[in-house]
Amino acid sequence: MNSQLVRRVLLIVVIIAIAAAVIPGYRYYEYIESHVSTDDAYVDGTVALVSSRVAGTVTNLYVEDNWTVKEGQLLLTLDPRDFDVKVDQAQAQLERARQSVDEMYAGVQAARSGVSLVQSQLKQAKIDFDRAKSLKDQGVVSAEQYDQANTGLRVAVADEALAEHQLAQAQAALGTQTDDQSRYDRPLVKQAEAALEAAKLDLGYTKLTAPFAGVVTHKTAHVGNRVQVGEPLLAIVPLGKLYVTANFKETQLTDVRVGQKAEIVADIYPGYTFKGHVDSISMGTGAAFSLLPPENATGNWVKVVQRVPVKVVIEGPVPADKPLRLGLSVEVAIDLGDLSGPLLSSMVQQHYEQNGETLPNETLKMGPLPPSSEPSPNTGTPQRFMNPLH
């Protein structure tokens, strides 16, 4: 009797367990049918390699590895003395150029005075010649005096031509405009001003600042190091420009569309789910852009399922106690319920295109994307899709 009762109890327990497992099992089946997932995913983002635009010696360092920096914060300085000297030289050359312009103005004035002088001499030479000719006709003066007056007239004419040529030469050296309003608006002065600005720019390049806010990593610069132009000195990883690159199998992408919801679980934070959405799908497989792409035309070809990178943007601000880092392993699941999105597009790109022009996507302060209809688990309230680059 007892064994029969035990069997009945066990049967009831089994029936209850099966009934209790039906609903979760059905939900799991629906989830599997409506989602694609992969664990071949990692955190990606923009990394700024800070390098010097001029060669010099490191004199001061203001950051170390893993330090947080703000946009525009001073990172390191190079020895500015050589560049100070170049600025002084360029300043002196500019002053010399302006003095040369002043000398040219003085030369023009002198040439004009010379023209006035020879014109007066020519006028007097004409008077002397006319008088000598009249007196010669009357037989009062000799032919020698007449010849002297004639020669003086010719010399005065030649002097006038020479003076006018010298004036034209002085004006040509100065330029077509000789008014004081554009006194130093000359190629000679502009060239010196450009050289001075270039020297000041080089001096400014001795101070290296952070291009954006982030965390310093991979610092190789040290005080006393001699650095060259373009040599990487350190890297800055932005905190607000991280996204996920998920490599899905090509057979999984049949119904994947831009804008579909995604769930992200990082191995470093098990049990916590980040919300995101598909931003874009790569135009090639990972193998197609590898260093040695496959040569499928060879005779030993073997078909292998390829993986395609999918960019998944994280929605909402990342919690302060769960920061993401470049290269972290994550698992991504995409909800295939909405098939209305495009295949070849980027949601971020749409917000950087205005009036047919594409604006700089790493400096533009763009607004949020359209609001999400589902609450975000990060805060428990509906969130807007946040800009992944800012």
C-alpha cells in the first residue's frame, strides 16, 4: 500500500515538474528561434596614438599608464629652447622684411624726387637751347655755344628718361599698390609672417595634449627620450566610444538587419546584460580582409563557414561599476523580430549626414538617436540610443 502511494506521489511530482517545465521550455524555444547569438565577440573602439609633430627631447611627463585624462589636458612637453630660437629668428626676419619695405618706399620717394629734379633741369635746358638758337640766328653767339646748349638739352632728355626708369623700377620692387593703408601687404612681408607663424606652430607642438577624454595606456615616453616626428608616445582609449564587434557565422545573418535589438554579456561581469542594437554589418568576411586572404581558386579548396563582423552599439551610459575595456570577450544575442531595417546602412552615419554632407564623426556633438520602446536594464527606465562615439 505504501509503495503504491509512493508511486502515485512520484507520478504527481513528475507531472507537476513536466507542467512547470513546459512554459520555460516553450519560452526558451521561442528565444532560440527568434535570436542568433555568438561568443566570438569582443569590445572594440577608437584608440588615439599620440605622437609628436616635431622632433625633440621629452622634458616633462604629466601622465602615467591607466591614468584618466580630460580633453585638452597636457600630457607631456618637449624641450622648447630650439623652437624659441627659431621664433626669435622668424620675428627678426619679419622686422627685416618690414624694414626692406620701408626702404622701398624711401627709394620710390627718392626716385620721384629725382624725376622732379631732371624735369626742372630739362625745362631749363630747353630755355637755354631756345635762347642759344635765337641768338645764333641773329649772329650774336658762336656755333660752339649753340652746340653746347643743344648737347645740354639732349643730356637733360636722357636724364629724364633715366629718372623715370628708376622710378618705375622702384615702384615695381614695391608693388603696384603704394598707399600706406597696405604698406606691409607685400609678398616679402607675407613670406616672413608665414615663417613666423610656422615657427610658432612648431613651438606649440612641443606641448602634447589629449585629443579627447579617456584612459592613458601603452606609454613608451620617458623624460630625456629623444622622440622623432610621428613616433607613438602613448595611446588614449576613450571611455565613451566603445562598441562591440561580433563575428557571426554567415548562416546566422539571413535575418539580421540594422537597428535590431541586441543583448550583450561580458565575461568580466557575468549575470549582467548590456542593451544594444545593430549599427552596421561589414561588407566582407574577416578572412577577406586578413593578411593572407584565402585563394579559393586553388585545387585544395575546402568550404569553411565564414564569419562576418557585425558592429553592435551599446545603448545608454555604461554603469560606473561595470566599465568596459578594449578586447574584453563578450557574448552577443540579436533579436530577429524586427526585419524592417536596412542591410547596407549605418545608424550612426545617418546622424552625421546633414544637407548631403558628412560631418566629422569624432568631433561633432550630435544628438541622441530615436528613443527605444523597451526599458533598459541598466537603469530600469526607457533610454535613448546614445551616441557611441561621444
